[in-house]
Amino acid sequence: MLFPPTDWLPQAPLESLHFDWLTTAGIDVAILRLDQIDPLISGNKWFKLIEHLKAANQSGAQGIISLGGAHSNHLHALAAAGKRFGFTTVGLLRGHRQETPTVKDLQAFGMHLHWLGYGGYRARHEPGFWAPWREQYPELHPVPEGGGGLLGAKGCRQLVTQACEKLSNLGWSHYDGWWVACGTGTTLAGLVLAEAGEHPVYGALAVPDDHGVAQQVESIVREAGLQGPAYELFDASRGGFAKVDPLLLEFIAQTEQASSILFEPLYTGKALMALKQQVEAGRFARGTRLIFIHTGGLQGRRGFSSQT
């Protein structure tokens, strides 16, 4: 058994955000604190793993093999889950061997690592990519980068249920949409599946268009059998994946001081800044109520700090 009982899931707090730019615009935003669900298996990564781990159980696998970079939140959560629940984990990493805080954790959690270089990692979408790894690790269940695909999205449907169960705690009887950072688009796709057109889902793209997030979301939605669901993507990449600038860092510092909530600069910080820009541009009518998902990833702040 690779996963705790299927009726158990960590619960994320839902809190109101209070910023001057929201008050001025007359917009209400609640934040679903996935950063608080678990000290190691944090954020949306836990939910993206749910259905993959169930599939691994059903196939009789002894563990999971997956992909990510040297600061990967996905691999960090996967390795921590493997250590906690006692299953084997193997990570296929982008680039060449380096000792980041994340990599050190992966090793401490017992994950076996293979460095693919950059060309080797780019081949991850090619049809024959998994064949040699399946041959080398026939006892392991392969999981896409970031815990993506339809199974990853299905696990994220639980986020809608959790938020809706907590709305009354804020005095809300309804909400008007979702705002979430997008790296692979899996979490956004999960929200879209759960909503099935009831409420729009807004995705803040933390990566450039050429990463194919829109295509990945569309593929998942089509595979799930949905047509024409309501979602919209906004560019929040600030020039590219992992691109960070002084204005963003200043915004995060001011936000953390005002809210006592931590954000990291690659996903959640960019997503909140993009929301501020859209609110101030008049994208949402006064009285709109949005749910912002804090997707975690705070462990990655360590690697960023070490590079500055």
C-alpha cells in the first residue's frame, strides 16, 4: 500500500486576504492555504499525487519514478511521501549534477537520482522516452513531470470541495472564480474539471507560452470529455520561467509584511502580483469574490536565496 486510507486528505485553511489594492477595487479574495497542509508534502503537489499513487497501488508497483529540476517541488513532495509511506522513489533530473537544498533533501529522503542533462530532459515528451526507464525499473510506476496529466488533474478536483466546505467560515455564500499559478497547468485543469463551467478559472502563467501550458490544459480537458469550459490564462512569467526582478521581490516583501503569509518568487508571488495588476486594470467588477490558491513551494525559496 503506497498511500494512506483513500478517505483521508490533509485539510487546507481558507482565509480572507486584506490588501489596500483589493479594498480600493471592492474585490474580495480568499486564499486556500495549501502551504499549510503538511511540513514536507506541501502545497498542490500532494493533491496531484493522489490519483497517481492510487494507480501505482492498483498496478502492484513498488514505487514511483518521475521527473523534475534541481529545485522541484514535485520531486521534493514525492521523495518525502516515499520516505513517510515506505515506497521506492526515483528522480530523473534536468541538467547536470548539483547540490541544491532540494537535491540534498531528495537524497536524505532516499530518492535515487539520475541526471539527464538538458538535451536528455527535453526528450521527456518524445514517444520512446520512458521505454529504457521502464526496462531498468520495471517495478516502478512512471509519473509525468510535476505529477501532471489527467490523473494529476483529477486529484486537484478535491480543492474545490475543500474550499466550498469552508466558505461559510468567511461569511461567504458564493464565489465568482478561481485564481491560481500555472507551471504545468495541472492544478488549473483540475479546477476546470471540478467546476465543469460553473465558475471561471483564471491561471497566472509562471512560464512562457512556449512551455505549452495552454495545450496541456486543453489536452486534459478533452481527455476528460469536457467541451468549452470557462478558463482564461494570463502571462505572469515576467519574461521567462524562474525570471525574477526587483519589482517582484519588492512586491513579495511588502505583501508578506502586510499579511504574514510567505510567498515564493517563481509561482505564488508572480500569481499574486498578476492578480493585483488585473484588479487595478479593472478586469473584475466591484463585489467580485475570488479564491486564490496558495500552491505551496516554499521549500524552493532556499535554493533561490542561495543563488542571490
